[in-house]
Amino acid sequence: RSIRVAITGRPNVGKSTLMNRILGFDRVLTGPKPGLTRDSVEADCAWEGRQFTVVDTAGRVRSSKFEHYDDLGGQVAGQANEEAERAVHFAHIVVLLVDVSKLLAGGTALSSYLTHFEATIAANALRHGRPLIVLANKMDLVDGKSPEEREIVNKFLNEGLQNYQGVKCIPVSAKTGLGMGFLFPAVAETY
Ligand code: GDP
Ligand code: MG
């Protein structure tokens, strides 16, 4: 009965921080499963009477396995495929985190950051009929940036994964909690 939500994204985009944020959000949390620890990857939540199970799919895998996402070699392609398969296997809805501070570091070309990994996750989710929500995380790092840099982020928020029709892109900060109130409404609406 529970709506299963996969939290996916490259290493260090903030998946664990987001899980902790959800767990700490007392209006959402109904109680972790017995034995929930730092290493656990699932959390049961409720929002407006609906049950959700949020899963950090990468949490089951040794992080060393995912260290080289940013390379575009064949081995990396295999890992992106694996992660994409895990997300659709575990969940009804796929949430893809992107670190917007990396967009800034990557310059004006969105494609310099949004590469094979994001495309693989998105395409696989939609191929399996899973709604996809993109979270533009670490928005707190955009404050104080130049107008040019903010424009790069705005472009991403507006156009994001434009090849994937109807994908919602929500600006958040898992660290500060910014935008978190939009996550469950978006999930519930998408489902
Ligand atoms: P994971 O590998 O995807 O699980 O990423 P983590 O949750 O471990 O976060 C990686 C790093 O990014 C940590 O140092 C976090 O504190 C930091 N981080 C996560 N979310 C945010 C955010 O919204 N803003 C900022 N500034 N840092 C964040
Ligand atoms: Mg993690």
C-alpha cells in the first residue's frame, strides 16, 4: 500500500542528507523500521494520510563502486545502468538528485555536468513507466553567486531534463531544508 520512492543520484549529491532530512521531519516521520541505522536505506513516512517508503538505492552498494561516475568509460556506463535498474526495481517513483553547485563549476554548458548518468536514470525510469522528479539540490550554495552563475541554475530549473517531457524540477537544499515542503506534495501528485 505504501508508495515506494527511490532517491537516486551520483555520489555526494546529497542523498543521505536528504534521507536524514526526511527522517527528521516530524510531521512526515511515522517511525523508522526497527534497526534503522546510518547504513539503512529505507524509511517509512506518512504525508497527509498516505504512506511512503523512501529508499536510498545507492545505500546498499559500497560507495567505492560508484567513485568514477564522472568518467564516461564503458565501466561507468554499466554502473549507471545498474543504478537505474535498482531504482525502478525498488520504487514506484524515481527522485533524481542533481548538485547545482556542480552546474556552476561546469560553466555555461549544462551538458558538461548532466551527462550519461542522469540521462540513463531518467530514460530508464520513463521506459518503465515510473514518474520522475528531479531535485535541484544544494540551492543554498547558489546564494551570493554572480548573476551569470545564477542564470545557469535558473536555466536548469526551467529546462532541466528537457528531453524528458513533464519532468518536475524542484529547487531544494537538503542541508538547510529549503524547498523540502514541496517534495511530498510533488510525489503524491505525480503518483
Ligand atoms: P550522497 O553521497 O549522495 O549520499 O551525499 P551526502 O548526503 O553524503 O552529501 C555529500 C556532501 O554534500 C556532504 O558534505 C553534505 O553535507 C553535502 N550536502 C548535501 N546536501 C547539501 C545541500 O543541500 N547544501 C550543501 N551546501 N551541502 C549539501
Ligand atoms: Mg549516501
